[in-house]
Amino acid sequence: MKRLSAIFALLICIGANGQVSQDVFESYKLQEKRDVRYYIPENYSAEKKYPLIVVLDAEYLFDNVVANAKYYSKFSGMPESIIVGVEQGKNGQRYNDCGFDEASGLPTDQGKSFFEFLGMELIPYLESNYSTAPFKTFVGYDITANFGNFYLFKDDSLFNAYISISPTLAPEMENRLPARLGAMDKKIFYSLIVEGENSSDKNRILAMDKAIKGLNKESLHYYFDAYENADHISVATYGIGKSLDNIFNMFKPISKKEYKEKILTSEEPVFKYLEDKYSMITNLFGFDKSVELNDVMAIYAASRKKEDLESLKDLAELCQKEFPGTMLGFYFEGEYYEQLGEPKKALRTFEKAFGMEEIDFLTKDMAMEKMDALKADFGY
């Protein structure tokens, strides 16, 4: 069991040196102590929910994952996340932990214990002590990457996303994994990374990639990246950032490409795109994301461009809730009434907007211009 003193030591370390700490976890399943690293976001709050990222081979992957996660979360590319890394460099631990039977392709007895250590001890400990979201990501390299696949064969995969770096595949895994992914209904993100140089597993990995690409599953989000200039050692440093970017893509603000290729081309109401985006974030990550001003402006521009008045009205109502005290909601509502041909309602609404705080491109002068124009046109 985890020592109480270790919890206090972790909390002290979190406050002292930027949220990264190293500790010893006493495992009942493994009947031994294991070295574990933790990263807790600097502005951690129990009022928020944080996705969990589990990193094996922590000696050389943990810092890379933390650095990329901090970068992407800072620039809204992904939510702030709690990261735990398990060190496996002592006495061939990674091969004992993640080994498989050469005949059956299943985990060894030690592998089964390590499987339960992650799922029944380490992750529950973090869920008990921190405000974690239900979304979990697994990161592994070589034999530890293959080990992550075993969690997909549970009735309900423990992880939602997998970053598999140059996996050393267990027997038949190139066939078993695509078959399992094809049978699953749960939304899964799977990122496969491989080096350019040939290896004993290269052909099997490429065969697995081909089989997965042949699946037609809306619930499967699959990404494959081959880095031609990387060898089996250096590939461990490639692709982690891109994989996180792919996995958490829907969390990012609406991009210009997304605006042009998805919003403007859709036959559905513009506002529905925003609703669906944020509903999906809530359903997938288990927490509500505050509406980005960038996304509001994208939907506003599309509503105007497509002359979608109902979306403009819905957007105005949303902004009055999400950006209270600012001009945003009432200004959009004023434009809605203006375009609907109801000048009196438009004038009163622009007057409300004028009395509130400026935001983004909206200024009191713009509200005044709208009011003056309406008065001039209709003699108010």
C-alpha cells in the first residue's frame, strides 16, 4: 500500500519545484517497491478535472511527455493533464513487467501482475487523491508499447488513447489488434509511430498498420507516422507531440482550415457545429470546457456569411451566459433583430450592449454607430 508519508512528501514537492516529483510506490500486486514520477499541473485545482497520462519507460519518456503536454496545454492544444511515469530501468524490469509468452502471445505471470499494478493500484491511487477526468492515455516504447495493447482486450478498455512507439509485437498481435479494434464500439484514439530503418518487427508493424487502416469505424481515430530519418533508438523522441496534438485535436480552438472545410461546407445550422464540438468534449473528457472566444467569433463569422439568423440568435443567447457583463451577447442579439427586420427591438438591444464592457473587436463606438444608423433610418 502507498505510505501516508509519501503523500505528504509529494505534496511538499509539488509546492516547491514546479509540480514534478519522484517517489516510491509500494505495490501489493508486485510485492515490491517501484520508482514512480508524477507531474501535477502548476495551477492544479480540485474544482477542475484532469485527464491522466500513464507513461512507461519513464527514465527517458516521462520528461518528453511532460514537456509536450505543458506546451500544448499552454496554447490550448489540449487540457491540462496529470502525468504519471513508471521507471523500469533497474534489473531488466521492463522485460519482466511487459514480457509475453512466445507461444501464446499473452503476458507472463509477472506481466499479469504489472497489468494489475497499473489498473488496480497506481491509477486508483491517483483517482483517489486527485481530481482526474475519465479520459486516460497510455504511452509506451518498444516492448512497453506492445504491453499497452493488452488493455484493449478487456471488455472495457482502461485507456481511451494509446501512443505506441516502435512496438515489439507479441505473436499474432498484428492480426489480433486490428480485429479487436474492429470489434470495439468505445471511442479509441490509437497513434502508431515507427522509425525509418528496418527492424525485425518492421514488416509486422506495417502489416498491422495496413489492417487497421482498412477498418471502417467511426469510433476509431487512428494515426500512423513513419519517421524515415529515425532509428530504433532516436524514434523514442519523435512524434509524441504530434500524437498528443492528434488525440486532443477536438479540444483545440476552431482553426481556419476547420472553419473553411467543415463549418462553411456543412448543410446543418452553423451553431450546431459549436454545440456538437463542446458536447463531444464533455462526453469524451468528462468535464465542460469554457467556450473559447475564438470559437464564438468563428461561428459569428459563419452565421453572417451564410445568413444563418437562427444560429446568430442561439450564439447571442450562449454569449450572454458565457460572457456576462460584456457587449458580446447583446450586440449579436441586436444584429439578429436588425437583420430580422425588427428595428425597435434592435435599437433597445444595442442600447443594452452599449452599457456593457467592450470585448475583442466590439467597442462602444460600434454600438453607438448601430444605434445612430437605426435612428436615422427609422426616425426614432
